[in-house]
Amino acid sequence: MFSVTITVLLSTLCFLNLAQQTDVCPPNLIRDRYLQVRGNLCYEFVVYRQVTHNVAKAYCQRNGGTLALIKNLETQNYLYRQLLHTYGFPTARSWIGLSDSVRENHYVWDDNTNSVFTHWAAGEGPTATADHEPHDCVVMDIAAAGKWRDVSCGVDPAIVPHEAHIFICQYHVQSTVSHSQTSVTTSDEVQTTTETTVVIETTSDGGVQSLFTDNTSVSSTTCPSVVCSLGCSVVKINACPECSCDEF
């Protein structure tokens, strides 16, 4: 019984910690183990569905994001390790937000920036020869150490099942998020309210600049009603009104 209680408590604490970390993500996303925060981005690992590129891209855009944009080796390694180790998909292929559907061999990210960093497998991408023209979209191949391959974008998965893949969406964190926590201390006369605000600021390029808290105390007075007897008047001596009586 004791071990079961500890397990439930730890699970609850992990869930609360996850919810707190992912509070900076768009509010319409489910807070679960498939949502992660890294730097100024939220990543949603949709590893429980296999769809075509067009469906995956539309899903990310509908939630305010894009398919994963991998513009440096650090991001490449992070996403690869998550799919391989955290989620356990050693043979999967995952859609990323890169394609040459507008102009052949000119690969562009879904945010309309050119592809500078690349991680192509041998014979893939701009250097591909056979059967390259209909392959306009890109997957990360976990079985090939995370190397990229270009494949068809919108083929019906009922016809070509192997072109339905898992995918990763990315979203920008909210620039400022406040969590208000109120504590109240009450005595006979004075009530004090403390509000704690957590603020996350981002730089112009999207990086996280600072994380700080602001504690504000607000005091208010709760006074009893006062009714004075004949010959006495109500005056405000301290914080609350009192009776002042003339001496005869």
C-alpha cells in the first residue's frame, strides 16, 4: 500500500512539473509526454499517427506551427535522440518541414528560409539521380542515424503505405506568460494579499532572455461596522472607524 501511494505521488508530481514546463506552449495543445519545450520552441512529437506529408503539415499549421525546422546540428541531434531513445522508434521515418516542391532541387523550409544546414543520406537530396523528380518532401530516417531522405509528399497511404509517417510539429513559446498565485493572511483588522508573477521574456530573435518572478504585496483593511451611542460620533483614528464621545 505504501509503495502504491509513493508511485501515485511521484506520477502526480511528474505530471504537474510537465504541465508547468509546457505552460509556455500554445494553449490548444494537450499537455502530455509528447509535448516538450527546448529553448524558445515547443515540440510536439506525433509518434502515435502515421500520415502523409500534406496531412502532417496541415495539422501543424492548424495549431499555429510548422513541421520541425532543423537548421543546425544541435536541433538535428535532439530530435533524433528523442525519437530513438525517448519514444523508442529505431526504424521510423519522420516528416520534417523541408521540401523542393516549388522549384526542383531548391530546398526551402516551411518558414520560407533556404536550407543551409543539411543532413542528407547518400544519394538523397540535390545529389539524387534516379526517381528524384516526384520526391519533393523530406523525412528523417531514424534507421539511417537520422539522415534525411526525399520522398513523395501527398501520396495516398492506402496506395503507398510506406509514405505515411510519424511527424514532429514545432511552435514558438508565448513571449510572456504570467502565473498568479495568491496567498491571504488575515488578522482581526488587516488582510494582506501576495501575488507572484512569473515572466518569461524572449529576445528579438526568439531566444529566451530572462526568467524572473515579481512578488507584490497588497494590503487592505477589513473593518467591523460601528454604531455609536447618543452623543458619540464616528471618527477614523487608526485604520478603522471608532466612536468618539464628548465628556459632559
